[in-house]
Amino acid sequence: MSEFNENRTEDPTPKRREDARREGRVVFSGELSAGVVLLCLAIALPYLQSLWVGQFGNMVLESHHLSAEVNWSIPQLSMMFRWALVQMLMIAGPAALGVWLVSLGSAQAQIGGISTTELTLNWERLWSPGNLSRLVSTEAFVTAGQALLKVSCALVIGIVAMRQYMPALGGATAAAHSTPAQDMQFVNQLVLQLAIAALCWGALDYGLKWWRHENKLRMTKQELKQEHKDESGDPQIKGRRRQMHRDALTRKSLKSVPEASVVLRNPTHFAVALKYERGGNGAPIVVAKGKGAMALRIVAIAEEHNVPVLERKPLARALYFMADIGKEIPPELYHAVAQVLAYVFRMGQSRRLLK
């Protein structure tokens, strides 16, 4: 079977577990829920018995009085039937509601409050030629064997309880004349013993299903790699996208070169255009940068628009690698850039004085 595939050596990732929960593939044991319900019923049965006896006795007395006064026609019979149905619902309804609530709580405790919108009807599970093969499969024989074993355990518990019950009353003859209180005590003990057995069986069943579920969730190395690739994306595609984004940003930044205060180059490999507003509170901003052909293009545009171009090899290289377009220069380069800008501003003032 696939869940016992030796190649599945990797633990399931949180994403795989979440996908399984979303698809409804969780660990759930109906046997364990039945055991919890039966245990709660065994605990509540001594309190329910006195209540049920009183309610049922009142119903019998009331039905006796009503039957003496009713003319047995079809409408009257219908009325009596509805009355008896309401009375039975009043007696058994609260217990049935309690059983439903306990069963629901036990199921939610096992599956952890799962909720999904991916509910689809799989017709193949209702009928397909493969279903016939499941009737004679190993799993079907195992299920049938489990059912037979459960029935056998219940019979053994019942027989043992009966053998303990009859000697306590003085034998089979005395047991036939036992009081209702003794019978109720016997029923309470029998239900409690069945509940404990069902709870143990349910815990074993849940453990087996949990083990099988964990084995089904395990992953091969290839599945683990594929999931990581799906989550992070193909590295080559992501790298190409980043490069295209950088190129587009660089081409757009060329339009800002004429507004730059200075362009630093190295001398043909790198070029960085800086803009600084004198009197402003912020640091200089990188409006464009590039290397190779893009660096030459930045220098050409700067010279065309009379933007000062200075050759500062270490500084141009550092700015290219440490600063981003549209961002301020890093603090560690403040001093070096300040010296360059001071030189540029002095040079600009000298040119104006010469004119």
C-alpha cells in the first residue's frame, strides 16, 4: 500500500498537514466516540433511571384514564397516538440530545474543529466496479473480523456479569424474583463494563488509525523538493523576474539623470547619479545607477545636460553595491559623498563667478 511506501522517509510539512485537513483527511475513530458516549451514559444512567421510571409511570396512569374516557374512533386513535409520541419524546428526547452532544464533542475533540468548503460528491465511492473488489479485499475481512471480535467481547462481558449477578441473588430461581432496584443495579454495572471495554477498544482503534494516517502523510524527498519549489517558486524564473524588474527600474531612472547633482563613475564599469537638495534635511538620493553599457548611457546623458561627472572609483563602486535607486545613500558613505558634493558646489560657484 502507498502509505507503507519505503520511499516516504520525510516527515510531513505543515502545508501537507493543512492540505489534508482541508480535504477532510483527519484521524477519527467512531469506536472511540461510541465508547465515550457509552461511558457518559453509564455514569448518567443511575440518575436517569429514577426520572424515567417516574415519567413512564405517569404516562401509563394517564393513558389508562384517557383510554377509559375516549371513544375508540379513528380520530381518537390518531389523537392517542400523537399524545403517546409526544410523551415518549419528552422522556427520551433529553437523553437523545445529550448523547448527540457528547458524540459531537468527542468527534470535534478528535479532528480539532475542522471546517472546509471543499465538499464534493464522489460518485465513484458510491458505485464503481472497484467497489465489488473491496467486498473481498483484505481490509473488508479485517473489518468483519473486528466486528465479530467486538460482538464476542460484548457477549463475554454479558455472560460474566450474569454469572456474577445470579449467585449474588441466591441462584437462578432467586434472580427470577429480583427487585427492580437489583435489576437496575445489574444494568448499571453491565453498561459500565461495556463502556470501559468500548473505550479501550476505541483508544486502540484511534491509535491504529493515527499511525496509518501519519504514514500516509509522510513524503518522499522528491515531493518535499517539489513542495518547496511550489512555495518559493522556480529560482530561475524568480531570478529572471528580479533582473527584468531591475532593468525596468534602471531604464526609468535614466529620465532622472538630468536632474542629478553629480554622477560618479569608475570609469566605464559603474556609474551612479546622485541628487541633493541644498538646505534640505535628507541625505543625497540615488536617482540612477548602472554598470557596463548602462553606466556609459548614464554618463552620456549627464554630459548632455551639463551634470558634473567625476571619476571616483572606490566610491562609485561602493554606491552601486550598497545603495538602491530612489533611496538615500547609506550612512557610512555620508562623509565621502559630502566631500564630493562640496567640491561640486564650489566648482559651480567658481564657474558662475567667471561668467
